[in-house]
Amino acid sequence: MSDLKQRFEDAVRYVQSASGDFKPSNEMKLEFYSLFKQATEGDVKGKKPGLTDFIGRAKYSAWENLKGMSSEKAMETYIAKIEALKKKHG
């Protein structure tokens, strides 16, 4: 496994197991979601959810905004954002 992929997986585990002071905003959750999807699946796929599916539509749109970003760049960005949060929250 590449070093980047290992660091990405460590960052994902951190987010999944974080508690205490780590209370990400909905905007931050959306950003992490879209970076994760771009890193693991590539460009957005499927049909955009309907207007009444607010959460699904927001997730789709956030992921869609990353179209063309490489998997490696998405992983690097995800890791950098987690590292910044770790420094901020100790």
C-alpha cells in the first residue's frame, strides 16, 4: 500500500472515531464526504437527486464540484484538512 493511501485511511479512521471537541459543521462534513468520494470513486456518477432530497442533493453537488480532481489530489486535500483540524483541536 502506498504511503499516501495509508495516510488517507488513517485520516478517514480519525474522522470516523473522533469525539469530544471534534464537532464538524455540516459544511465541513460535506467537504469531507465529497473529498472521500472523489478519492475512492472518482468523478460523480448517477443521477442528481430530486429537489426534495435536500441532503442527497447537497452531497451530490459537493462531489460534483470536484469533477476532474485526481484521486491522489483528493486524498492529499482530505489529509491536509484533517491535519489542520488536529492542530486546531489538539
